[in-house]
Amino acid sequence: MSVALDVPSGGALFEGHFPGRPILAGIAELALVAKALAPVDGAVLGAIPFVRFRGVVLPGDRLDLTSGLREDGATRFEVRRGGERVANGALRFGAQAEEPDASISVAARRSARAPVIESLIPHRPPMRFVERILGEAEDGLTCAARVPRACALVEGGAVPSFVALEAAAQAAAAWEALRRAGAQGAAEPLIGYLVSIGEVVLPCARLPADEEFSVSIRLEAGAGALAGYQVESVLDGEIVLRGRIGTYAPGQSSRNTNH
């Protein structure tokens, strides 16, 4: 399969991501890909074996999407802009039957020093999903999040559950800002990038707009500007997703590392 994806030259997909420097969020790019590759209209995305975001997508870009089936039944894909590969990965459509493993939640200790989210990350509504910090640990953070109904990814009052991965990336950025600030002082928010997704299971197909859910991130490994996290999202006590993400934050000089 081969199809062209025309990225809008502006508008709702770029609102809040980022003010003064519009960039298509990786999750928005994935939403375009998943919609184009769905075997039937409304097909459920049950798992994401892996995705790599390799280049920034800007307003007005024209992307070429190619895809095919892997031996395991997952749909592999590649996204190019001209001769440049900007993303590739594999998606598995169909309801997720397996229960995810035990929780990785880190909301065990309330943060007494946590500033408002707006001072930690550059995202702004309607693409800022993280609203406040619930608790932190030496290697992670748990936040309350919500996808505003005004977000361009909302259709029929909900978003695909994988959109919660953007909330996880924002929680990771907030945790990194807290680490840079230390026990005192403040850190300037950095524009960072979601660069990889892996081993994501999606027991819940859709996430309602304007409903609060929790998102937890736990650092697995970090070196300079790159970091890998375990992530988990929960709505009303039910797992929305669990998996891994990788982030890249230029200007991030050091991180705590936990293997």
C-alpha cells in the first residue's frame, strides 16, 4: 500500500505544540498513519510493537506512507518526505486480549516542591494534556492528565487510547525539568521530542475527552539528551495503555540513570 499524507499548513493540529514554533506532534503523525492503515473504518489498534520518529514534521509537509504485512500479522509502515525517512514502525490492529503485567505506577510520594506544569514544559492547550503532578520518585513521576475536547485529535468525544503516550512524553519532560532545577530554583522548559515507542499494549481502545486519567513514567536508561521510560496510563482504575517511550531533549546535559 502507498498513500500520500498531506499535513495541514496550520490550524488545530499545531495549536499548543509549540507556541511560536509549530511542529506536528509524533502522536498526531501516528494518528494520521493509523487512520490510513486501518483495515476497516474504525478498526481498533490493539498494540504498537515499535515506532521510530526520525525527523521533525512541519506545517505543509507532504508525506509518503508505504506499508505491508509482517509474518506475525502486524502492519509495518514507513513514512518519507521526499527521500528522507521521517518515521517507521509496526502496528497491530484488533482488540488486545492479554492483560498487561504488574503496575509500574510511581505515585507513592506527593511532591512538595512541584511548580505549576506551565513552568516545566513548553506545551500549551489544547495539546498540553498533563495538568498537575500527583507524586514523584527518584526515577519517575505520576501526573493527572486530560485530553481537552478542543484538541484536534478528538473525534466523537474521544481519542484513540495511544494518544495517552503524548501525556507520558509530557510527564517525562516535566520530570526532567524537576531534575534540572534540583531542590531549589527553576529550570527553563525545553522543547523535546518523542523519538520512539515500543512494546505498547492497548487494552482500552478509546480515551474520552475531558476526563481525567493518570499517567506514570519510570526512567529505564538515560544518556545525555536521550532517555527511555516505562509508561502506564490508567482511567477509573483500568489500564489504558502500558509500554515504553524514548525521548530526546536537546540541551539536556545530564540525567539520573536507572537500568
